[in-house]
Amino acid sequence: MMTLPDQKPHTDTQAYVLTKSDIDNTTETKHVHQFNEQAIRHTVSLSDIVGLTKCGLHLVRVEAGDETTTHHYHEESDEFIYMLSGELSLRYGDEQYQLRTGDFVGFPAHGAPHSMRNDSDTDATYLMGGSRPPIDITLYPEIKRKMYNIHDKKEYVDLEDLGEV
């Protein structure tokens, strides 16, 4: 294996392997969206555990009645979800979809705004993944706000303060 002078090969492969048992025994992190207290996700960040920095992959559980986020889209990040169990109502642009186990949805950068809600009476779980560019802008059209994520530091501004309303 050829490496650049300042790089060393990663030889401790065990650090990059998560068994089902490892994942099952990892405590979920509860995330409440900063702009929507009804958006509550219980997450295991698989990519963070194994040290991935260029892409994110998260195992997400959404309880009955909860939302996943505030309606939004990213200017630089591609995102996707793959449904593992349960059902979610997806609002994607002006369309509504009912997602079930095995369904996949891609959210390309500069795509239509999207958000989901668990309208069922049981939990829903999905894999959520995407790119992690060093700089991204998230637009929340309904609350007229932009959030800037620059090297993992987040700041937001209301569109009226930018003269964009």
C-alpha cells in the first residue's frame, strides 16, 4: 500500500467494525431540532463512531407523533434516507409521500425542501446519510431563515436581516 509521506495506513481495523451487538448496545442521542421542538430524533451516529469525516451515516428512530426536522434543503449537502421499519409521512417540495420499510429517498443539494413526520402509533427507524462538506448553507423557507455551517460551527440569520424577504 502506497501512502503519502505525512499519512500512515490505518492498521487497527477493529476500530472501524461495528457489529450488530455494538450498535444495539450504543446509547441513542436525543436531538431536538433548534427551530422546531416537535422535531425529535433518537440517533446513533455510526459514521462518527468509526471516525468517518467526509460522509455521515446515522441510525435514526422517530417516536409516534414526532417530526424529524424543520422543512429545509441544503445548498451543498446531498442527503438520503432508507426506511428500516415503521412509516413516515414525507413532505417533499409540494408533494406528500407515505414511506414504509424498504423505501429510499434522495435529497440532492439545491433540491426541494423536505421534512418528515411519524403520524403512526409506532416508532419508525431509518438510516440517514449524506455528504459533509466543510461549508454548507441550509435554507428553511417556511420560517424564512438560513443556517450557515462552517467547519462544524453553526450560525443562523433571518432572511429579512439579509434583505431577502
